[in-house]
Amino acid sequence: MKCSTCGKATTFGHKRSFSQHATNRTFKPNLQKVSIMEKGRMVKKILCAKCIKTLGKSSN
């Protein structure tokens, strides 16, 4: 899945053990299903936690 506002999605990297052996891993964003007002009507969107936080700041 992907954030509908900023486009943040799963990224890939390496897990590093004590011996610095690299194994593959994923970094998943904190995505949540949220109902927001858009152009006068309620819309369900998938947003990351950072976008939810900034929407709350702009509405106040």
C-alpha cells in the first residue's frame, strides 16, 4: 500500500548483525485508513501518520 497524499510506501534495506552480515529487510510506513472531509464530503483514504498529523494542524 501507499500513502495517498505523499506517496510513502515500503522501502528496502539491510538488517545488520553484530558481525555486520547484511540480510534483506523491509521498512514499512505507518499507514492508516482515515475518513476526512474533502470538498464538502467524507472520503476514506489511506494516509501515513505524518500526513494525518499535518492535516490535523492545518484544520486548527
